[in-house]
Amino acid sequence: MTGHTHWVGEFSLDDQVMGKSVNLTVDGRPVVVADENGTLLDALRGPLGCLSVKDGCSPQGQCGCCTVLIDGQPRVSCVTPLRRVAGRSVVTLDGLPAGEADRWAKAFCATGGSQCGFCTPGIVLRFAGLEAATPAGTTPDRDRAARALQAHLCRCTGWLTVLDAWEVAVGIRPAPSGPVDRNASEQRASLEGRSPQMVGPQVALGRGGFAADTAPVGAMIAVPGSGPVENPDSWVVADTLALARQAAGKVQGRRTTADVVPPLQAPPVVSGDAGPVEWDAVLRTVWVEPAPLETDAVWCVPGGETFGPLANGGAFGAKVDSPLPDVARALADMHDKPVLVAPSREETVQFGPKRPPVAGGALADGTGVLRVVRTPGIAEAVASVAPGLNVLEVDVDGPPTAATARAAGWAEAIVLLTGAGAMVPGQPVISPDGAEATAIVEDEGIWVTVRCGEPLDEVILRSYCIGAAHMAWSWITSEGLAVDGSGTVHDLTVRSFGIVRAKDTPAINVDVLADGGRPVNGSDAVFAAVAAATWCYRGCPNELPTG
């Protein structure tokens, strides 16, 4: 153990001198932890080294990644003061009874209920608590399991495969059978995730090799200070995360009452031979947060290569151009020590790249104008699927944007053209990668087909496609950030992003069409197809989100 944490019987003179300590039981072992006015999460991930407990939003208490069992009850540890658990029993994923964690991990792996794996340990503990509280001879149904997930967020899976995992683990449905080719599974996951991905039960147990979990022991911690985030001199470096945040004056996240407003005006009507011609469809979108639950952590040793922020994640391309690897490398060399760059949720929202807002008008013949916040590569992305749209990039004060975010630009073009009548819901959408997807959205749910070359692993492919369908539905109906005229983001909590939760997610049915061709990313095509179908289902209002 490190710091001021010791198993009982190893209580140090330093701790006695401090005069403040907390006795508790963690995963069946009695421990003593120095009380420095921190949270249970601080103690678990810090001196106790329990890295299956993840920090996705600390200290907002809104993502569920840090969920543990306290005296058998699921609780989020990032808002639980350490002193509140004095004398109590805390169980992390690693402390579940022998074989139980493996049972859950296998269920999540069998159904595709875990992709990056960052949120899964907290969800497993929520499910374990729900199962343990159930009277003998009964099993909570799928709807109750969905309601239990109200305290959680999952950005990858679209929830339905998570609920499938619940049913498999508790015996409501059998696990899918058949051999699994891990190499093929990881190839498919990497295609869909746009960065190298791990697949297997260890991922569901939170062992995906995230940067914040793998930093060298004793690494210094860096958090953003004042000044440009890409400038290493703007960062505050300290021996611990708590000290770094204190020195930087970290601002607690908040949800604003300000309206979410599209920053761009729609292009004016066009002139035809007979006079002005009204657009057949107009679309205006807002700033959207990609919202990966793993914040953009990166570490580096002096003179070495950086690790992160794409470790088994990558936000479906949104993290590809992160400036943080260069920052971590410069800080490690500057301090001649390993440095972990660890921005908080609020800081990630403030400087992380967003989906670029657009404002467009289109005619039924496929022509039109798409105004978009200036973003490198966005015009090429739109032209790849909608050559009839004239792209006009506009400078707007606001957070950075990225064309690498999932189907950025070209999905908006597909949505606009579908609303204008140049395409129709259910018509195949062909992605720049060459994948083909169709989507129908009705009151009863969402129906999707996808063809993207050799499936490699249908469970993995279906999981990513369900996740993409959920993300598209959520984007069209409810997602957006409040950004003021000066470009400052005001919505800094994960609940303010508008991500649709488990109990509110429609049924999503995915049919993988046989194809022996070269495997390509298929979930981005699904995202665009479902987004277009959802917008039409909602009546093609001029502004997103539709509500």
C-alpha cells in the first residue's frame, strides 16, 4: 500500500500524529485510511489502489462509474465522504464472491454489453446489488433492471445489450453459444471504435488498460490551469490529484438554465427562374458533447512515448486529434518525472472537441447550402456523400470541433437531404467507408439493417450498431450544450448533455446482412441512417434537438 493507508496492525506514527483516520472494511479486509476531507473514491483509487472503481465525473455523482456496494447497497463513491463509511463494509468489483465477477463478465461479453468497459464495473455492482436484494425465488424483470440504471451512463452500447447481459447473468435467457475468435472480435471492435480495441471478459471487469489506471507509480499529476490547453505552461502539476486540483482552483460542474441555441443561421432562400425558392428542408444543430465517460487522460515518462487517450476507447474518433499527448510529453521532460495529464469532467467538456454545429437548406433534387462551424476536414466529409451541397465554413466563438467525431458533417448532410426528399427513410445510406445501412423509426421502435463486409463477430458488430442507433436517437431528440455568445460552455455536468437513459431508449432491432467483402466500419452508417429516420419521424423540425 502507499500513502497513509495500511491494513489494520500496520498503523503508522504519521497517521497517529495526524489524529484523523477512518477504519473500514474494503473487499473483506480491514483498513485504516487517513481522513483528508476527501471522498471514498479518492481513497479507493488513491492509497487503496482499487482501480476497477472508475472516475468518470467526480465529484458530480452522475455517471455511475464509481459505484460500489456499501453494506450491500449500491452507492456512487465520488460523492460519499470518506468519513461517512467509517466502520462500514465497502465492496468493489474485485471483492465480489468468488466466481460472481466472472459470471457477470462472461454475460456482458456474450451479449456485447461492454465495449470500452469503462462504465461496466459500476453497472455490474449495481446489478449485483439488485440481484442480492431480490427475494428468493424471484428475479427482477428487464424493466426493473433498466430503472436501476438511472444512476448510470453508458455511451457505447445503447443500453439494450447491457440489459441482455442482465438477463443472461440472472438466468432469464440463455447465453449465445458458439466459438469466439478473439482476433476477429478485436478487428471488428477496432473498425467500429476507430482505434485499437480489446475484447473479452477482462474488459467488462474494467481492465481495458486505461491511461489513468496504468500510469507509473509516483507519477506527478497535471490538470489544466489558465491559458491555452495545448500550452504545457498552462498546466498545474502536483504530487497528487487533490493537490493539483486545489492549486488550479478547479470549478465544480454545473447545469445552466441557459437555452441551448443553434449558433448558425440558416442560409437564405435561393433564387430560381421564377423568383425565390423556399428550401424543402432546413436543419440547424447545436454544439454536441461526444461524452466519452473516460476523460482524456494521458501519461508519459521523460523521453518516452505517450500512453492515451485512445486506450480501449477513443470516443468513436473524437479523441484522435487530442493535444494532450504533446502536453504530457513536454511536462514529463520538463519535470524529469512521469506525468499523468488528468483533466476533470468539467475540463474535458470545456476544451474537448465537439460535433460541429451546422445550418443548412436543401431541395428535393439534392442541392443546397450547408453552413458549418469551421472544422478541418468537414467539407470533404460532406462532399463524400452529398456533392450537391455547397459547404460554407463559418468562424464562430465556441469550443473546438472535430471532423473525426462519429460521422461528423456527412451524417448532418444525410439528415438534411432525407428531410428535403432527396432521400427517403429506409433508403440505404452509403458511408464514406462503403458500408450500407437502412433504418426505419416507428412508435414501436427502430429497425436497422447493416452491410459492412465480413461481420467477423456478429455479437460485437450488433453491439456497436445498437450503440450507434441509440446515439443517433439521442442526438436528434435531446442532446445539446448551452454555449454563450463568447463561446463559453455552460453545461458542465454529464446529466446536462441530454444523453437518453436506459429506460427511455426505444427498442432497437439490428439485422446484419451477409457479406463476404472486406470488413469496414458499419456503425457510422447506422448512425446516419437512424438519425435521418428519427428526424423524419419527429416531423423534420428546423432545429435540433427535437425534444
